Amino acid sequence: MQETLSLSYRRIVLIGFRGSGKTTVAKELAWKLGWEYVSTDDLIEARIQTSISEFVEKKGWQSFRRQETAVIAELREKKNAVIDCGGGVVEYPQNMAYLERNALIVWVDAALSDIVMRLQNDSSRPLLNQPDLVQDIEYNYRRREPLYRGYGQIYVNTSEERLTVICRRITEKLLS
Ligand code: S3P
């Protein structure tokens, strides 16, 4: 597959709200393409030597965002990879400037009800800035939606489409 890929895209970058299904799509795509799966959250955790939730609890979101940008800067030349980004990556234009190089940017979306359901039992993602989970999701989803829309070159929805269809649409776009 690698030899036949269009030269305009050397990697795939997945953006979208937490709980939208980016990781599932990214792993499947990486497997199908024979590309490396890269998670910015995993790289951040390796760098900070603790979990994101513990780090945020001790040092706050701003410190986390600095770590995130440092990790993304290191990925700016990364090729033949599917890059699974944290949901807040779109908030900083510098992150996107690094990520957009030679990349197909995919906006992975899902129904808000599914996002709420997926995040309900997940303590690994601390609340962003609102007092409860549903408010936090609704407020931040609405705030970020125009950013995801603006950066995404292709839109997929894990509540509406099957994983195989999503991956096929993305690889078709890659080859177009
Ligand atoms: C964040 C999403 C998380 C992680 C961190 C911040 C966000 O990644 O980067 O908790 O700002 O929405 P996922 O989108 O993979 O959950």
C-alpha cells in the first residue's frame, strides 16, 4: 500500500472530541495501512512519567498543554504514521501548524449522547473546566466544534458509520 500512496499525504492525523472514537479508528487505519500508530497522549505520559489525570491535578491544564505542544513539535516530520491526537489539540494553532504538514486531517465525531456514555465511567480524562461531566462535554464540544470543522479535511462519525466504512472512506481520500 505504501508505494501506491499519493505523495500529497504522508501521514494521517485524527482530531475530534474526547470519546469520539479516534483511538479505535486510528489503530484500525494503522493496521490496514501498515503504518505506525502514534498517540500524542501516550507520548505525553511517557514524557511526564505519570498519568495525564495526575499531572493535571498537580500542575494544571496549562502545563499539560505545554507538554502536548512539545510532543507535537517532535512529530512534525513524522511520516507513514497515523497520529491519534488529544481532543484539545485544535485549541492551539501552533499544534495544528506542526500537524498539518503533509497530513490528511480527519475529524472523528460522534453523537453527544455516545460521547457522554463513553466518558461516564472513565476517570482517565479529568474534566476540562466545568463542574460536571455533561456540562463539561456540552460546553467544550460546542466551543471546539468550529475548530474541528475548520481543520478537518474529511469528516467521519463513529455513531453513524461502521468502522470498516470509515476506514475505507479515509483510505480512498488518501489515494485520491
Ligand atoms: C483532552 C483530551 C484527552 C487528553 C487530555 C485533554 C482534551 O485526549 O489529551 O485529557 O482537552 O479534550 P482524548 O481526546 O484522547 O481523550
